[in-house]
Amino acid sequence: MSTNARIGIQLNGGIVSVYHHWDGYPQWLGVTLSKKYTTKEDVSELIDGGNMSCIASDTDWDRNKCAEHVQYYTGRGESIEENAPKLAESITEYFDQCDNCGAEYAYIFDKGEWFCYDVKTWSDSFGQLIEIPEEVAA
């Protein structure tokens, strides 16, 4: 079972984001984003690739070991059009996009910092900020 998430960047026109399939919880995805994607340019490049399975996969689509890479759905032949980043003009619209893809966590890169929100609609903490740990949980 996966822990789905959306990864977004705050821009003047709203939040541009993509879907992320595996390990979306703050103790892994949040930490990984915070360590590897630290500039607006890094985050924009990540998001420009479209929806993805994982930001740090060490296997290819056939489950063969390989160098760590972002595993975009376009890498298995899907079109960028069906996996293109989405624009949300408000945080409410962004949370709706999260709900529509089954995301449990929503990440936003804004002014050089990552923020994580609980977007599980069944959660008592829906919409609340969640702390991103400094290190991956052991």
C-alpha cells in the first residue's frame, strides 16, 4: 500500500504541484525533499517532470537495481500531458487536488522552505501543518 502525496511550489499565480505515489509521509518524503530540493530552481525542475512514482527510486520500472533517480511516469511511456503539473489558485483548491488523487500529505515549497500539511479528509488534523523531521526515521 502506498502513502500518496502532492509536491508543490508556491508561485505568484498559486501552487503548481505534481502527484507522488510512494512513501509520502514526512518522515521520508518530507526529509528527502528538505535535503535534496533546497532551491526554487531544484523544486521547479522536479515538478516540471510531472507526476511520479518516487523522487528517489533505486529500481527501474522492471524492478531492476539502478542508480537512484526520480521515477517519473513518463519513464514508462505515459505522456507528459496526462502527468503534467497542476495549478491551484488557492490552498483550498490545492487541498481539493490532493483529495482527488488520494494524497495523505501535501508539500509546498515557499520562500526557500518546505511545509507539510495533513490532507487526509478522515483526519482530525486535516489542513494542519505537520513538522518535517530533520532525518529519515530509522
